[in-house]
Amino acid sequence: MARTISVLKWENEAEVEDAVHDIKAEMDRGGGLSKDTERAMQHSFLVADADLADHFLRQVRKYVPEALHYFEEQGGGA
């Protein structure tokens, strides 16, 4: 049975920063992102408005640069 993942459209910078915190916590625990988390975060990144997507990439670069590769392939590079 397929798992349902909750996908979020970020509405503000605080939600973006919470997402980056979650990414960092998962990376610290397991050395990478689960496929479910990866897909959910990539979707949130893709549907975010441009300013929040840029903020997300800046926060990832600053706090968890080892996770950047999960999002560069999705059009990142700001």
C-alpha cells in the first residue's frame, strides 16, 4: 500500500525555515533524506513562489549545504 505524504505550499519565510530545519534534522539522523521527504520537499519547492523558493535555497546553502543536490536538479541555482 502506498504511503500518503503531506505536501505543503509554503506561505511565508517561517514555513520555509521550518522545512529547512526538518531537512537538517533528517540529514543529521540518517545521512540523507527519505524518498518521501525528498519528494514532499521538492514539490513544496516547485510550487513555492519565486521569493520563497530563493529563500529556501539560501537557507539550505547556509544550514545544510549537503542537501542542496536534492533541489538543484529541480531547477535550483539562485
